[in-house]
Amino acid sequence: MSGGPTPISQCASIDDLSGIVGKHLIYAYDNGWKYELYVRNAETIEFRCLLGPMFGRWSKNQPAKMVRLTDGLYKLAWVEPTGTTTNVILWLPDRRVHTTISYPQWMLDYPESTLGRYEDNLDDIIADRDRGPTYPLTLVSSNGRITFLETRDPDDDTVIDRAPGKLPTGYADRTN
Amino acid sequence: MSGGPTPISQCASIDDLSGIVGKHLIYAYDNGWKYELYVRNAETIEFRCLLGPMFGRWSKNQPAKMVRLTDGLYKLAWVEPTGTTTNVILWLPDRRVHTTISYPQWMLDYPESTLGRYEDNLDDIIADRDRGPTYPLTLVSSNGRITFLETRDPDDDTVIDRAPGKLPTGYADRTN
């Protein structure tokens, strides 16, 4: 290691995901929409939409690529079966989130097939996706805050275990 | 401001782009491919592919969404006319880069129409894009290092002023 200014993030590797795997969080975008994310393992996330026009959407098996950017700061990227590309930045100590999502046009026009569990409705989603229109892709950028944050075991099927519509009253409003 | 631990990035705003606008850089991915980026202004980037199978691709007018993640750390996201969604993380003090790119299938199969200046070939690119196939979208994650970095004026048309094939010998090999 040579001298000079200390680099931002040399103390741990970009591939050190020990601080993100197992994290379970609820976050609210500035527009009020609420989402839930569980980092099931280093290659898989689970999510639910808890509040907003996309209420009801969820997945228990979304492959994702994750990196550690610096202490407490992570980026998760994934492509959904719909053709939507999502990049989420999580500042865990700050409890902040920033997301860019690239939406195919049909997802904005008629999202109905995507408002359940992706894995239960894959044929319909792919039929809608292939019918399109895909373009223009709309890049939406959103800021939000993490309203609930906990650490769970990896690969725990009890964290995200039911559809958003089956959750107890007040679930999305939990804070800590 | 309440007490408690100091958040990562409260000393400047996520929207403070003063440290990224005007930056001009060359970076090399771990596979050896080299790219060049000029942050023309807070809404626009310019780029060139200098080395690798995508050699020749360039743009002087690519809208992008940018945020400051923390000191010296920025994220730039954009959707190209091809339908490719790119997210680039730049660690300026560390001289590192991490990119995720969501590639439509046709871009991997027959990229020929995309290997010039996008703005000069938009009709052909959009025809190829609409012919597809778009799916599966392939999410490629890459790490690299910044080999050349300087600060230029914003909106300077002399930074990226010609096709990659018209650059002087050794241009891509400049380091500082």
C-alpha cells in the first residue's frame, strides 16, 4: 500500500456483502409509495410493494447483483421478468434509499398481470412483456427513507411469506 | 439536526453535482475494454468506446440521471436509444468504477448499427431495436479502474470531438 490520500473504500472489498445479506427493510419514497425488501442471500432478493399503485406486486426469487460501495452503502441491481431494470442504492446508517428504474412502456400502461407474485403469473407477464410496447423505456429516479430495518437469517422463508394483501393491518407502518 | 451517529453523507446533498460535472475520464474494465466519459453537464454525458469489441461507439448527447452518493462517489444512470440501461458508479479519489448494464439480446447478437455515433445512425438503431429480440435482457456487472482523469469546462465540444477511429495513436493509453 503506497502513501497518499486514503481511498474511500479500501478497508473492505466491493464483494464483501456481509453487511447487507439478511437485511430486511421497509422504505418509503418521497411520493409516499412503500416497498419492502429482504436480501435473502448474496444472489437473491425478495420484495413486496406495500403501498401505492403497484400494491400487490411481490417476488420471493429475484436474482440480483450486489456490491458494497463503501461502509454501510450498497448497490443492488436486477432485471425483473417484466423487463424492468432496477438499481437500488441503500445507505443503511443514514436510512436512505435512491432508486433508478427503467420501465418498459407496457408496464406503465397496463401493469395488471404484474400485481401479484411474479412466480405465480410468469406466463401472463411474459406474454404481456413480449406484446409490449417495450419502448420508450422510461428512467424514473426516486429518493426515499428506510422506515424499518432489521437483520434476519439468510434464506428465511418466514420473512416474506404472503401476498401484500394478506398482511396484518398496520404492517407497512411499522417503524424502528 | 438531532444527535446520534454521523450519517454517511449529510455534509452535502445527493443533488450536489459540482464534483462530477466537467469530469473527463478514461477507464479500463478488468477485461481490458476501455471507455471514455465526459460529464458535459448535470443532465448530459458524452462517451466513446476506445478499446474492445464495441470500439467505435460514441455519443455526444446522452441524457443521464446523476446523484452524489457520498464524498467523491457518484452514480450516473441512463437509457441509450438501443434500449440498453447503464448504471455507472464512479469513485473519483479511488479511481475505480463499477458498472451494471442491462443489454437487450439483439445488442449482443448484431451490434453493427450501434458502432458509430448514435446521433448519426438513429433510424437504423431504432429499426434494429424494434426488430429485437429484446429479451432476455442480460445484466452484466463490471469493475474497472480510471486510468485518466481531468476536469474540463462544462458543455465543451472540444472534449469529445471525433469518432474513436479518428483519435491519434496512443490516445486511449494516456494516464495521469
